[in-house]
Amino acid sequence: MSKLSKLKISNPKAWIVIGVGVVGVVVLAEVHRRRLKARNAIKEDFGAFVERFELSPFPQPPPPAARLPLAGLTFAIEDRIDVKGYVTAFGSVDWKRTHEAAGKTALVVTALLKNGAACVGKTIMGELGFGITGENARCGTPTNPRLPTHIPGGSSSGSAVAVAAKLVDFALGTDSFGCIRTPASFCGVFGFRPSHGAVSMVGVLPNSQSLDTVGCLAHEASTLHRVGHVLLQLKPLEPKRTRRLIIADDLFQLSKVPKWKTVDVVKKVADKLSGYETPKHMNFGQYVSSNVPSLKGFIEESRTQQNSISTLSALSSVMFLLQRYEFKTNHEEWINSVKPKLGPDASHHVLAAITSTPENIKILYKVKTEMRIALQSLLKDDGMLVIPTVADPPLKLNSRKGLSAEFHGRAFALLSVASMSGCCQVAAPFGEHDGFPISISFISAHGADKFLLDTVVDMYPILQEEIINVLKSSPLPDSNGSMDAADLLKEKGNAAYKGKQWNKAVSYYTEAIKLNETHATYYCNRAAAFLELGCFQEAEEDCTKAISLDKKNVKAYLRRGTARESLLFYKEALQDFKHALVLEPQNKVANLAEKRLRKLVANGSI
């Protein structure tokens, strides 16, 4: 017999107990309803949009005309691109305040509308087009849907977030020195930087006209392909030719991702597809050093850098000298008259530009010309250079101290290749490593945009299969040594988890724990799978073990707090979320949970 049935119903105290219980259930139901509503509100926007509006596509021509190529697709545009009747804010409160609404819509937007796509609004961007982080101190920072506690990448941060969150099918962004490719990498989506000058810049605010391009971000390779063809006004048919892949071995040394997850995958795919030559390997830095003679003076200034990246470090320094000169030419008068309030990152870049006085401007443009010729000679019309998109995973939000010179140096050494040669580049998602998105880039010669887009859409289905298969098989030995067996089981567990195979994930993590009982991540990951299965007690035990091994494991505190809340241990859950906030003050999940539970405790509801 239950305890409740033993109560004397005639006893008034019994009715009080029952009443309190009912009220408690109602309160908890309301809390969960509000929590769900808050989550849904975040999912609708992720802070990606500056403003929402609708631009309808041009009408579909009557039969027998073919269906418009972008019919049914929605897109957003970076707030550096004009739309008639709206002020183009350039990511700056002060720019918006001091400028009028655009009188015309940018040609690139009109082209998309003519081809059947519908525009749903403008996305946030880095202030004045600056910044690799995507953080905007005055307008707000979009939330990276893949990693909410980490930077989304910039400056086309809002466009990347809108695509990653599947709020739109694709988005327009601008890329001067990595502004599409970086957020594409950090948010795990496709990013396309067209050949310089291939897409109209009419109606797009300039940052540095020698580097500026308008490109797009998309969730699917097929969408990127369709949009790219419209932007470039390409003919659908072209003679098929053999494809050559050239792997820049020295640039992959900058990345901490093991080669069996990147280079070896590309090689396997090339072997499986017809019309692809066996990939060739090269030291790209040495090639640039030998074929861009005007760069030598800048390399001398970079002797303190590691030898493997000294040449491309010099190339990126030329890129920024050129960018600063042109930004100053374009906007010095406005900067000096308005004296805009900018965040730390943008302020640093603007100050460097406005105070810069390069001695020999011609040499900067000469380096750029020689770089384009060198890439044309290497790639011709049938080659693709394969490099990492960026070297490091995204940093945590508000971690300016972590934004070291090394982080910048590695990133721009890679990003400067396409920016300074004017070549076209596609950044493609390549799975994950240690919970962070991986992105590989394919670069083709200037003007070979169709070849590049066609190749990526041709390769990517097989690439996806190989990326999944590689987690199910042992990695190939490489210069970094073979992968630990327990780590391989963890990766298989991660793959099963992403595929929503929770029981299978638990099995893999359990096997990893048998091989190594001192790794906190294995317990923490198994706890995540247990939570999905509703095994809250098991999840709590795993998190407790993970915390005993690693007292700074934020995920373990968050997951234990979730498990304890589900088991109705509310005060203990509150302590876990508080501890997570001590370790990571900006963690939004912990913040929301801590506030919710603290309020309930204070009200005596639990």
C-alpha cells in the first residue's frame, strides 16, 4: 500500500499535503513550458539578424519556361549590402546613424530575386568588416549553433549563423581576408569566396577593393552550387576535364587535426572517383617563396616566425598593409569626422589603418599580381589546391587574451592565399575533431569558379561517406603516430551519438573506459548518451566520476546538473550549475538553469 493511501483523508493536514503537491506539479509544468518557449525563441534567431523583412522573388515565367533555378529557396544578406529603403549599417551603430537609406538594391541581391529566391532579412556582421572572431561589441554577437559558448567567426558571422541554424537555405556574405571562410569553418557550413571581381560589388560597401568579394554560405553542397552559378552567371554546360588535387603538406602541419581525418580522406575519395588523378603533395610555402620574388623583402622581416610559415606570414602582412591603405583611402574622412565608438577588435584595426603610412604602395600590388600568376601556373584550369581552412578551433566567447599573435598568424597564413591571389575558394565541412568542426578548403585558379563548384558538388557525397566510414575503421599511421585505441572507440561513440544511436554510443564509450579508466571525457560523453536514454542515475554517476578526474570539466557539471534536476534533486542541481558558471561565467545554458532553479528555491517552490 502506498504512503498516500495510508493518509486519513478526513485529516485536514492530508488535504494540505495533496494541495501542495498539486501546486508543485503545476509550477514545474509551467517552468518547463516557459523553458521550452525560451529555447524555441533562441532557435528562431540565434542573434543572426539585424532586421527582418521580406523581398519576394520575381514571378515564375509561365510554361513552357523552365523553373527558376533558385525557386523555393530563402536567403539572408550581410548588412554591408544595399537594399532599397534600408540603411546599410556596415556593422556599426554610428555608421547607421550617419547614413541615409539606400536608393537602390545591390545587383547581387537583384540577381538572386530574379532567379526565384526570397530574401528574409539582413544579418549582423563585424564592425566595418573587421574581426576574425565575429564578436560585435555594440550590435551583439550571433550565437554559434554548433558551439554556443564559442565564437561564430567573422566578419560574416550573422550569415554563417543563419545558415548553420537552418534559418535560411543560404546567405550572402563578403570576404576580404577570410570573412566568409572563417565563420563557415567555425559554424560547420560551406563557404564560397568567388574569384576577385567575378561577382558585382555594385551596392556593396567597400573595405578594401583589391581584396573584397561577395560570396555565399550554404548548408548543402548542392545549394552552394546552384547559388554560385547564379552569382557568377555561368553556363550550365562545360567540357569535363581531368581533375588534379594538390595537397599542401606544409600547411596541414599548422593544423592539430590528424591527417587520417583530412588528407587521407581526400586521397581515398580521389581514388574512388573517375576522372581524378592521384593527388600530389607539395611544400606550398617554398613554391610561393620561389615564384613571388617581390615578397622576399617581407620574408626577411619575418625571420622570427617558424620556417614552415614564414613565407605565408609575410604574405599575410602584405595583405594587411594593402587592406589598411585602401580602407584609409575609402573611409578616413568619415572616421575623423564622426569618431565612431567601436569595440576593441575593430578599434585596433581602424586605428592601424588610419595611422598607417606605407612607403611603397606599388610593391604591395606587385606581390598580389605575382601571387595570382604563381597560382595560375600551378593550378591551370584543372587543378585544386587542398589546404585547411583555418588552423585552430574557435575560441570561447570574450576570450581576447586567447586571441594570441600565434592564433592570428596561423589563421591569416592560410586565409591570405586566396585573398592575395584573387583565386576562388570553397571551405567545406569535414566532420569534427574533439567536438569542434573541421573544415577543408579547395582553391582553384582565378576564373575557374565553375570548375571549383562543379568539382566540390561532384566529390562531396563520397566525401561524406568517407568521413563517416573513417570513424568506423582504424586510422592510417601518419607522422604523428597511430591513434590510441581508446580514443578511436570514443570517436566511434561520438559518431553513434550524432546518429542518435544512443545505446550504441554507450557501448563504445564503455569499451573506451575499459581501456582507459582515467579519462574524464569518456565518462562525460557516456553521461550525455545516458541522458538521451533517460538513464539519469547512470548519467549522474558518470559525471561524478568525470569530475573526480577533472574538476574543471564544465560539461560534466552541466550534465550532472541536468541529471539531478530530472531526478528532482533541485538544490544539488543548482550547485552544479553554479559551479559551471564559476568555471565558465558566460555559459548560457548554466546561466539559464541557475536562474530558473535559484528562483524556485527562493520562492520555496522546491
